[in-house]
Amino acid sequence: MPLDIRIQKDVGDQAARVVTVKLAGSLDTATAPELEKQLAPLLAGSTKDIVFDLAELKFISSAGLRVFATTRKTLKERDGQASFVHMQPQIQEVFEIMRSLPGVAVFKSVAELDRYLAVRQRSHLQND
Amino acid sequence: MKSLSDCRVLLVDDAKPNLDILVEGLKGDHKLSVAMNGETALQIAARTPPDLVLLDIVMPGMDGYEVCRRLRRMPETADVPIMFLSSLEEVQNKTRGFEAGANDYLTKPFEMLEVKARVRSLLKAKAYSDAVKEQIATELRVAREIQMGMLPHDFTPFEEAYGVSFGAALEPAREVGGDLYGVCAAAPDRLVMFVGDVSGKGIPASMFMVRAISLARLLARESAEPERILARLNDELSAENPSGMFVTFLCAVFEPTSRRLMLANAGHCRPVLLSADEPPRWAVKNLGTALGFETGLEFERTDLTLRPGDTLILYSDGVSEAFNPQEECYGNDRLLAGVGGLANESAAAITASLLGNVRAFANSAPQSDDLAILVVQVNGGSRLTLTLPATPEDVMRGVEALQAFATAQHVPEKAIFGLALALEECASNIVNHALKRDAGKTFQVAFERTRDSFIVELRDDGPEFDPTGISPSPSKTADDDEPGGWGIALARRNTDEIHYRRDVSRNTLRLTKRLVPASGDE
């Protein structure tokens, strides 16, 4: 199963800071390098928050978790974080292994995520 | 036949005047090589093998007798005519010359006319024997082609019609041999297989073999039971058998619908039965009497019910009685031990392994007997083996194959996800670390659905590596981004048992996930 990656710079005032990455398919040993490659420019830039939308993700292995883990670390160093939304139950179980790491946030719905991001964006603006 | 003027004569003498006379006398008739001592003569003979050697006896260094003995030991000159030309005229000297391997002896001084006459005579005799040998070799080659043509080569029609798969090998010790095997589609639900070994080797054995195989094919269609086939075959072969030859014979009849296997033995090596999770065992106990001695014999029958994936190994004593250079016999113990780990392999792989084992054991010892192997395997409805190149893409091909296979086996979706994840993690480990993503290397995955569990087996020939030794450490310090151990932790979490084994040069990792018994799907 291939992996489909859609990167979307969010609309709104803080456009450059929150990026949504929609993943569909299988994030595994064969496809993880491609995600890593596509995330590289974001991590090299000033992006602080990345939201991974996993609604269509069917399979994930430790190779995929590893990409999330390095992304999380880079973002955390610049005071940002990696958020995950719409996690399917089977993905959630695998994800348990890194869920409690700092700089990781999991949301059930977009509404929940939006409320949280709004608060974060305000605090970013104040800090800047 | 080579013309006499194309024949090369090697002249060996330490006295130049003698050589000059010979060269002068023979140069118009033949090609010549010349040596003035024994060592040089041997070197020339090895480089440009002559058709005839004229050899002096008394020479400084190596004498003519020794040169003659050494020429006989060299493959290039083992059959070349050798004539001594010597001033030694005692009968003891001549006798010694013939004992060293010479074909003729002429005393000096000689008449050139006589030398020329004898040279022509020896060369003609050699050319005639060469021509006869070549003709025999040609006929043997054709005989071998005919004989090999009698054996089944394409097993596909049998495999498709009867739900089995085959592996086979036949290696005669000479050009033609007395070992045989055969497969016969006797009826829609009756597949007859046999393997035999005619006493003796070479042409007589091969002719008897052809007679046995032709009769066996006919009789397999007429009788439903293997013991009847053997009894009738024995009557036919014994009735007119003036040369007193005999054949050991093992006959197997398989009925795919019920998976019943009937076996009858006429003095042949006992076949081996391979089942998953069981040590290899003999499929029949009794040996029985070989065919061809006397009419009216009866044979015993053994009935077995095979399971999907079971394998029957038929072979001849070229396997069990192969010898190594120390003259030790391969033997039944090595045979059983050698196929012990192969229950999950394909029929072709089992054949290749067994043949490889025997060859490795025999080392460089010449093959002492004909060797035949016929392996038949009941298709495993619940087992699948794949050999994959060591790339991440092929890991995922394996994962997808597992998903398709487990779905077809009615494994619950949640269990499939866990198994797929465990396979991905373990296979990635092998590919990335043991095999270093070398696409030229391969690893194997096998899936098996048993009554109450699903088993995934991974095999690779990489360096010894036991992933079960890694402690799962998801609770590393909070900011640690080195997620080592995540893979094996996930594999553990999604299976019930992980077992690692190292055999000689091979890693085997066996993952087991328990399932509710297969009666009802979840």
C-alpha cells in the first residue's frame, strides 16, 4: 500500500506557523523515507506546529513513528509541537508507544484541535 | 580417424646420434617431438600429448621404465602406445618394459624399416581403438537421452490436477543408469508415483530399468492399489528374466480428495514423511522383497492420511549410501537429520537441500551409485512460503501477502493488523541490519494458519542476531529520540510468542499469535 502525503499551509493570519500534513495509506519501512524527505523543508524553515491528520492512515510501523519522533524533537526545540488528529483505533494502539513524549499532542477532532491551536497561536504571538 | 601423417610421435633418447637417425627416418611420415631426457619428455607429453612414444631406457636421471610408468598415470597419455628402443636385450629387460606399461620393445641397433613398420602398426591400432571408444561414447549419450526422456520432466499437469507439488533429481553414476522414478495420472482421483533401483549399473541396468518403467506405467492404470501393482510388475519381470537382474521398487498411490496415501515396498529404501512440527519419520516400516526373483509374491500395503503441507521423500540408495573420501556412508541418521528442518520448505527446495547435503558429504569422492530423488508435497491450504529480496519494498510485499493470506484464512482483522505490524518490524530488522539492504540477498517468510494460532516464520542467512534479547524500553527518558527497541516492542505487543533460533548459519524467528479455534469466524 503506498503512502499519500498532502502538505497544506493553513489559511489565516498565522499561515506560516501551522502546517497540516494529511497522510493516507501505509506509513512503513518502505514509505517513511518519502515522508521524511517531504517534511525536511518544513523542519529546516520556521514552522513551529505541524498537525498530522491521520484519518486515512491504515497502517503504521516503528519506521513511521521514528519520523514523527524526529519531527517532534525539532519542533520542540523551537517551542513548537507535533499534533495528531483523527487517529484510527489500530493506529492509536501503535502510537501509544510515543504518546507520552513531551511535544506530542493527540486530538480526537478538528474542533478540539482548533481550540487548542488558537490558544497556542496567541501565546506564540505574545512571546514573539 | 586421424590420418597417420597427422599423428605425432615423441622421440626420447639421450644420445643425439640416435635421435638424428630416428628424426631422419620418420620426419617424412609423421609429426615429431623430441626429448633428450625423461623429465623433458614428461613435460612435452603433458603440453602436446603425442599419439606414440619411442622411448630409450638407459638415460641419465629418470630412466625409461619410470618415464613409461609416469606417462601411464597421466590422463593425457594413459592410453598412448609406447615402444621401447633399447640396447638392453635380456628377456628380463623386455619383461620389465612391458610391466611398466609398454606396448612394444625393439632392440638396438635397429633397422629403420622395421621401426617404421612397427610405428605404423601401433598408430593404426590406436586410431582404431579411439574410433571404437568414440562410437561407444556417442551411443551412450544417445541412450542417456532416451532414458532421461522416459522420466517425467514437466510436473505442472500433475501439480495442477492433483493439488500437489513435485521436486525431482536423477544423477546416474555413469552415462546411463538403473535408477528410475515416475508419476502417472492413473485416474481423476488417483496419482501413482514410484521410484526404483535396478541391480547393477551401466547398460544392462539401464535396459532392465526401461523395461520396469514401461511396465509400471501400464500397470499403474490397471490396478488401484500399490501392492497389486507391485505383485503384477513382479510377475511380469520374473517370468522372463534370463539375466537374473532385479529391481527394488517403491510404489505410492495418492488420492487427493481424501488425502489418503497408500504405499507398498519391494525392497527399496524407505521413504521419509515430513510434517510440520514433527520430526521426520519413515513412511513405511517394512522393506519387502525386490522384484524379478520369482513370480507369485505378495506385498504389504501401508495406509496414511496426509495433512496439507505434508511431504513424502522418495529416493534411491545413491542418497542413503553415498560415500565420502573417508569411505564413510551417508546413512539413515544423516538423511533424517538433514531433512529435519525442511518441513516448511517447498518440494523443490527440499530436493535441492537433500541433493546438496549428499554432495557436500561425498565431497570430492566419485559418485558410487546412481542417485534418484522424488519429492511430493500436498499443497498446504494453510501455509505459504515466500523468498524475498532484502529491500524495504519487498518487506511490504511480504506484509501484503500476509494480509491477503490471513484474510483468506478468516483471521480476524485486528489480529491481521497486529501480525502485519510484527512481520514488518522483524523483517525490517533483518533487511536493514542483517542483510544491509543488499537486494542481491534474500530472506524467507512463511505463514501458517494452524487450528488455534497463526505462525509467521522469518529466516535469513545474515550474522547471528537475536532480537528477543533487546529489552523493550518505551519508557526511556522523556526526551530520548532514539527509539531503539520500539520495533521489537511492537512485535512483542502484537504477538503471543517470539522464538529465536540459530542453526549453523541461519537465523530463524518464529512469531506466534493465538487465535480462537478455526471453527467459527469472529
